[in-house]
Amino acid sequence: MLIASFTFTLMKVGVKLIPHIPPIEIIFFRSIISFVMSVLMLKSQSVSIWGNNKPVLIARGVSGAIALFLYFTLLQQIPLATASTLQYLAPIFTSVLSIFLLRERVKVAQWLFFLISFVGILIVQGFDTRISTLHLITGVSASLFMGLAYNFIRLLKTSEHPLVIILYFPLVTLPIAGTVSIFQWVSPVGIDWLILIGIGVLTQVAQYFMTRSYQNEEVNRVSIVNYTGLIYSLGFGFIIFGETFNLMTYSGMALVIAGVILNIVYKK
């Protein structure tokens, strides 16, 4: 998950570097690269590309596609670290949904820690004028669908190869993203092509390691590690995009991290 978190952050930087390319078009290019890489790797390992539990695989692809579209849209409109902070509601939704989908238990103290992190996100939104209510709703919705996708990955723990789970994302998104992109196509030029390829490759690497982590460990535990991406986002946001924040916004981010650390200590 640590590897996945870092490579996901690099992917986010790429998305912010091409704000003139529509999010659905970025997803289209990303899906092509993911599809080709997944099929080639599955063929080299003599693994069937179709998988076993097709309904859950499709559900994972759909929920992941919705989450990614919402998040890419958000990422192009607000600071990198703020978008990452909103995304980190996903582990909370992952844990809540796991109660119903995976029959996992979340103890009372953990709910308190989740609340601390959620309050931190509200502070970030309240004290950063660049973040509107619509941005907050978009971020929360993206995290909800991310949490759903993560739980589907856990449901596929014993039945599917990690690359098969990853493959179903482009299988679902390619026809949809390709069709929608026709009506708002922006032709990439120059370095745009390199960035689009990089986004696809980095996402494939991140998805693989993330899928492995969710297949091999309890959702509540590994989803928490994903918060380390906030540190990467703050660094890249400042160095590349010159993004800074006021004291209250930093305090809100600190509360998010505090909730995570408390949860980790409690679990141990």
C-alpha cells in the first residue's frame, strides 16, 4: 500500500499537469494502457482474462470508474493536497461498508477516530476558499465509490488473480469513456502524450500493489496506510504547483492524520 500510495500521487500530479484535457478523455487513455498491460501480463502467466466471479468483477469496475471520474474532475479544480485529503474519506467508507459486505467488525473507539478524521476534512473545506460545497460533495461521493470498490476487491480475495480484477476496470470504462470522449475531444499535443502514457503506467503499477494489499490483509488496516499519500501530495503540490495553505487548513489535515495514527495504534 505504501508503494501504491506513492505511485498514485505521481499519477495525480500528471492529471493536474494537463487541466486542458477532459477527465473522461484521461480515463480513456488510462484504460487503453491498463487494458493492454493487463492482457499481456495475464497471457504471459497463462491466466484466463475473464475471471470467475463476473458479477462482482463488473461491480468493482463500475464503482471504480465512477470514483475515478469524480476524483479526476476534482483534481483538476482544487489544490493537490486538498483533493488528496478529501479522497482519504475512502477508508472510512471502506470500513463502514465492510460491516455489511464483508461482515467485518469496527469497534466503538474506531468510530471516534474516524470522526476525528472527518472533522479534519470539514475544517479543510471550511477554511480554504478554493474549496466549494460542490467540491466537498464531489470528493465525498468519489470516496464512497472508492470504498465500495475496495470492498469488492476483498470479496474477490480467493477467487481472482489481481490482474484480472484490474482488467475489469478498462473493460467497463473503455466503451463508455470512448463514446463520451467523442463529444468533448481535445487532441493531446507534445508532452501531453508523455504525461497521458505516464498516468496509465503509474496507475497500473499502483492498482496492482493496492489490489495485492487488499487481497492479503484486513481492509480496515491497509486502507489506513493510504493516508501517507497526503505527505507526498503536500510536497509535490508545493514544489511543482506552488500550493500553500493557511494554518487552519494545515490543522485540519493534521486532524486527518491524527485520526489515522490513533486507529493504527489502537489496532496494534
